[in-house]
Amino acid sequence: MGAVADPLAATYGVSLAAIGLLTTALFVTHLGAQLPAGIGSDRLGARAVALAAVGAAVSGNTLLLASDAYAVGIAGRLAVGIGSGAGFVAGLDLVRAGGGGPVLHGAYGGATMAGGGLALMVVPWLTDVTSWRAPYWSALGLAVLAAVPLLAVGRLPRLRHTGEGPLRDRRLLPLGVLQAATFGLAVVAGNWAVTLLERQGAAPAVAGLVGGFILFAGVVTRPWGGTLARRRTGQRAIIGASLLAAAAGASLLAAGGPLWVSATGAVALGLAAGVPFASIFDAAQRLRPDAPGSAVALVNACAVLTILVGTPLAGLAFELPGDGQLAFAAIAALCILATATLPRARL
């Protein structure tokens, strides 16, 4: 929502903080759908869960298109969140069930970032030339297209849980912290980077292009991170360097300098945040071969919780001195703090 925060605020007649709650609404149900989707993928099959996720996304975006009432917007985003949460977990488990390793995990992760990155780059322009409904029309079209390959997928192996459930497995928590500090904070930054740059004088199209790098850059580095994960050597050093590079990128955005400085920061943050993805989820699935979908869900739930809390807080930072720069300074600090969990991560 950050890519079109100001137009949506004008349409719904609410503040920017309230627009941030549209993202919060999505991630409330996105978070709630994680573990049920993981358990469902393990027991019923990832394809069935993924098709249900597509149905939820289509229903939610159809509702969003139907009205400019803020309450309807919240309801629609809640429905879309069920689809996005279940779809992420089921998609990653489809890669595993189909025999894919870390490289394909990274490619899948890159594809999940492409949608968000392209939205930040394209949706502000679409909104300018059409209307506030542009993000919802585009999301609805992508959800319908996602059903096509799912219908073509045949039967895949199913698993049964054995032993202790992943919720009690503390070995997964350091991986969750790392996912929160990379994916979670990158999404928070991506949601508000466009608004930050527009407040600093950048044109909406330029701000969207620069802000989109934060998410879109993962298309390159998530698959590359998968090749590194396959070697399984030096993972802690690589992830530690990625966290520090992400912190540097967020710091450049917080500095409020010329546009080229902010663009450099956005690219650095996006590229760095994508590298650990495959290593994190490959490790989670190796730790719990009896419940890989549930393990993925728990680890990613940590990132979703970060987005859930961090997005509205970052929106509030635009009401404080600095016009949003404090939010990006906090992101930089949290990336640095996350390096403390590396010694305990089972990579």
C-alpha cells in the first residue's frame, strides 16, 4: 500500500497511518494462515492448499474493487492475506515436493519478490493514469494467472507429522529471526520507500522505480543465494555480510540525501536482503524432514509478525520530525542486531 499511500488516503478519506493498517490487515490473516497452510501442505498436499489460496486472493481483490469504503478495504485485505499467507507456504512446499533443492528455492523466492517489486515500480504510474483501483485490478489478474500452472500440476507426495510439532522446536527460532531481519524488514522498507522519496521531492514514477528495487532486487540475489546454500559452506559469514549490507542500504535511505544516494541505498538493501532466503528455508526443511511445510510456516511467521508490527510503526514515523527517515534508521539498527543470532542458527 505504500506505493500508492497518498492516493488511497485521499480516496478512503483517512490518514497515512490508517493506510498502513491496510497492509497490517493483510498480514494479520497472512500470519494466521501460515501454520494451517503448512500443516495442510504436509497432510493434504501443497497443490490443494495453493488452489485454496488463489481462491481467497481472487475473492479479496474482487471485494476491494467493489467499494471505496475504508471498512470494505479492510475486509478485502483480510481475505487477500489468507491467500498470500497460504500461497507462500504452499508454493515453497511445492518446490520441495517436486524435488527442488536450494537453487529452486531461491528461484521461487525471487519470483515472490518480483510481484512486490514490480508493483512498487508500476502501480504508482497505473494509479496516476487510471484510478485508485489499479493495485486491486493488477492483483486480481495475477491471482487468476497463478491458477493456471497449479491446475497443470499432478499428484505430489504427502507427509504425516511425527514427533514433536514445529511450534515447540526452538532450533527454528534463530532462522525465524534471520528471515524477519531480511524479508520482514525489506517489506517494511518497500512499503514506505516510495512515500519517503516523494516527500523528499521525487516524482511518483521515479520514487516507485527506486523503491521497487528494494523488493525487485531479490529476483537476482535469492536464486544466487540458493547456489551458495547448495555448497553449505560459509553460510554464517555470507548471511552476516548480507545483514550488514542491508543495514548500510537502509542508512543511505535514512540519510535523506540526493536521489542517487537513496537509489544506491534501495538497491543495496534489496540485493542484500535476498541472499539469505534459500539458506534459511533449506535449513528449516532439513531440520524438520517430517514436517517441512510447518517448519517453513513457523520461520516465515516471524517475518510476517515483523511486517505486521513494523509497517504501521513506520507509517507513524512520517508524522515525526524527519518525515519517515527515523523508520529507515530503525531498520538499519535491527539488521545489525540480528547478526547476534547467527552463532545459534543451524545452517
